[in-house]
Amino acid sequence: MPDYSFNTMSAPAALRIADGWRYEAPYDFFNPAADYEDFTNPERWPGVFQLAKTGDQVAGYFRSELAETADGSGITADIALGLAPELVDRGLGAGFVTACLLRLRELHPEVTTVTAEIPEFNTRALRVFEECGFEVIGRQKQIVNGAKLQVLLLTGHYLSSL
């Protein structure tokens, strides 16, 4: 597993990713350019937006919004992440998700639950999240990047054993 280092996303790095990363179909839906303004404008960034590197190479990113749980018993972090197109399908997904969760724990140890939303067609991401201890808790239709999708809702307890 690569050794990832994390830093707060910078506007120039976000621009390079949005302008340069292209996934092959059907994953081209996830190209950062599809949501260009939200990805590149720091004023629209969530509470946590981290750039992941291996050495000098940009390996990926993760974003997270924090909110109090519905019952008030803790803090939930909703995460979204992206691995560089040249690194997908190389067996790195679970290690990358784990590294992102460890970084989130460093930044926000108060988080008790992590959630994610994955389009139903993205079976490779579902496998990775399940390998990391997440469970599907529901489905809903959403409009994402202009497309109507069936989205899987996942949750995982904040993996204190990491």
C-alpha cells in the first residue's frame, strides 16, 4: 500500500485535477470537470477538502462535511473521494479509503459515524467501501451532475480500530 500524505486542498491543485483528470466510461461521470465550479472554487468547498499525495505525485483527494447525528449522540462525516485515474483498478482502493479515514480521524477525532453515497452502477467503489466496513443502509434517487441516478447510502461506525 502506498504511503499517502495529506494537505489541505489548494486552489491551484484543484484546478489541475479538474482540468486534467479523466476517467473512462462509465466512470467519466466522476470527472471533476463535471462539477467544475464546486470543485475549483474554494468558497464552495466543504469543511474538509484534502489532497492526497504519494511522494510528489497527486494520488487523490477526499472531501467531507460534518454534522451532528440525528439523535444528537455524535458527529457524522459524509465523505466523497477520488483516486487519480491512473491509479484506479490497481487494488489501491481499500488502502486509499483507509488512509482518508485515518486522516479524517486526525483532523476530527469527535466523528463517530462516516457516511457515503455511491451511484448504484459503481460496483467497484461499493466493494471497496464494504471491504472497509461500510454497509448499505438505503437507496434513493438523486440528480447528480445533471443525471438521474439510483444512489446507495452507506454508513460505517467510525472504525476506532484503525
